[in-house]
Amino acid sequence: MTLKQLQKKYPKFSYFDYSYKISGGNLKISFLFKIDPGIIFKPGLIIENIPAKFDLVGLDNLIFNLGLIEMISYWKSTCSPVIEINCGNLDEEQIKFWKLVTLNGLGQFFFENKIKPFSPRIISFKKDKLEIDKGKRKDSYLVPIGGGKDSIVTLELLKKKYKVNCFSLNPTNAAKKVMKVGGCKKPIVVKRKIDRNLLSLNRKGFLNGHTPFSAYLAFLTVLIAKVSDHKYIALSNEKSSNEGNVKYFGKMVNHQWSKSYEFENAFSKYSKKYLSKEIKYFSCLRPFYEIEIAELFSKYPKYFSSFLSCNEAHKTYSGRKKPKGEWCGRCSKCLFTFLILYPFLDENKLIKIFNKNLFEDKSLLPLLLELIGKKKFKPFECVGTKKECIAALSLAISKNKGKLPLLLDSFQKL
């Protein structure tokens, strides 16, 4: 169905309710979303091994707000022109924030579905404000671990001086290995469950595409920090994420918008006013470009056999495939990771990680040209800026003393 057909048939999306219970040391949360007529979603998550006792003040509000970012993944299936909030409460400033998140966080979704970017009308019915978290926190750091190199660098930088604990959402084998190697003895694990109705709609041709995952992590980590008594949330979002990909309807689309400083700044203000007075959200790697992080990562060889930065490795394509959990060696993320590590690692060690020399793969040349801005636009992946890709290629060429690998030779001839 087209956007016009979907919006006519499904004019209203409702964030109807949320609920939670503490059972067996776990915090179990569920949400209820409705799209009239006849579509119901009941996604949920479990935060495992929470403390036996913690301050409950503000818990309802944090869970309500987590539902707001969760609902975007479901709303996008029909892009209903109106969103009704039937639980919790939103004032005008909050509604403005959520319109910003919808408009910018779904930029890639709008582009790939050929939709003119828009924000839905948000109506909040309940007028009773939920209480925000005000409790004092321990001076400790919560570090989200995804299994890639960036969070490894954050973990290693912080644990030298501070009390740190790891957190992982639906941890992959790579994330589990990284946490083990990193010495995270009691990591906080969250299991998020996508409602199968959404996957079914995706397969039927309803709208689908990229959502701001890092924004979801932002709201989730504040909740985690509350129940686990952490004052600081240390993300691993780098300076490179501020660069967008392509202009669309006069506005820059940024695949990494929810990792950018614009989002970090907006969320930090929102969090302090509406979520928690004490918990601080920031990115430890904000001053660094990806190439600088790669150089830092190269100093931690104990992780070389554990980390995994290939997004294709984790994709299920709406439940149609099982994730492979290994470097694919064919995507722009693999090529970019190989590229920025090349100047700082021995070539044999790098080939051992990827199981081949990606610079000798002719089929990757079009992706290389996209990474450096010579073809189409920068790939919709968490990759570095065009300039630092060019810098990494120049360093790689300088490193080689003999015959250049195919891709480096092609770059040199441009």
C-alpha cells in the first residue's frame, strides 16, 4: 500500500498503555500500542538480575518514556497522521522533542520509502504528570556494549580510573565475548522482544525501514541506570556521526542522527528535565573521529578475535533469516572497519580478523567510492566521514612498500 492509502485506512496510532512487574529478580515491562482498525502490538522487554531493592520513585515515568521511543518502530508501519497518548503525560516542550526525534531519526526511513519527511500530530490526553527520578546515585559508569570496537575503547578508557559496569541489549556472541574479555563479571542484560505482528506486517508490504536505535538505547540506559544505581551513562558515539549522508527535500539525512551531538544535546536536556535530575548521559568518544578510535583500539589486541562490527552479521530481515554472527566481508561497514584499522595493524593480523584481504576484493570498489564521496552518497551505515576515509587510504598507501593491493592502487589512480 502507498502512504496515502495507509494513512486513509489507519488514521490513528495509540500508545494505549504500559505495565511492569518485578518477578524473580527481573523487571518485566510490556507496552500496548493500537492502530485502528484492528492492529494491536504488545512488545516487551526484561531487565535481568536487578537489585532486590531500589527507589521506585520515577519508575513509572521512565517506563512510560521508554514506550514513547519504542512506539516509533510500530508507528512507522502505517505512518498514521495522528498519534494519541492515552497514558502518561506530555507537555508542549516534550511534544516538540518527540517531533524532532520523529523527523530526524526517521530521515533514512523517509528517504528509502520515498516519503516527504513529516512529524505526526501528537495528542496527549492524560493530564496527571508522572513523577521524575530525583534519587542520588553512586559515582559509577554504565557502559553499553554492542560488540564493536567503539564500546571496547570506552570500556578500557574508563575502567582504568572509575567503577564501571557493562550493559548489553539482546547481547550477541560478540558482545558476550567482549564483556568477558573486558572483565565485566556481572553485566546487566536486557532482552527486548519485537512483537511478531510487526514482522508479519513488514512481510506483507507495510512500511518498514531504519529507526533511531541509539535513541532507544538512550531512554533504556537511563532506566537501567536508575534500577542499578549508576550516575553516569557513557556512550561510545564519535565525532564522525555528525556528518550526514544525503540531502532530501532540502534537509540532510543522517543515518547516525541519534548518535550525533545534536541528539545527545537534545536528549541530555530532555532527560534532566523530564527523566532524572541526577543521571548524566554523555558520549565518552565525542571528541574523536573514527580513525582516532581505530588507533586507540589497535592497542587492545586481546579483543581482536572477539569484536564484530558488521551489521549484516546480525540482520534477520523481518524474521526471514537467521543472523550469521560473523564478518560478511561484503558490506560497507566491513570495508570501512578494515580500512581504518589497516594503518594501525599488521596486515596479517587484520586478514586473520576478516579471513581475507578486503583490499584485494574488486567487487568492493563501488563501496569504497561511496565511502570517499566519489560515487552516489555515503552508505547508510555507521561509518566515518569521507575525509577520514581518504586519510586512512593515504596512510594505508604510505604503509605499503611493495605492490599495492587492488583497491589502494585504484584509489591512487583516481
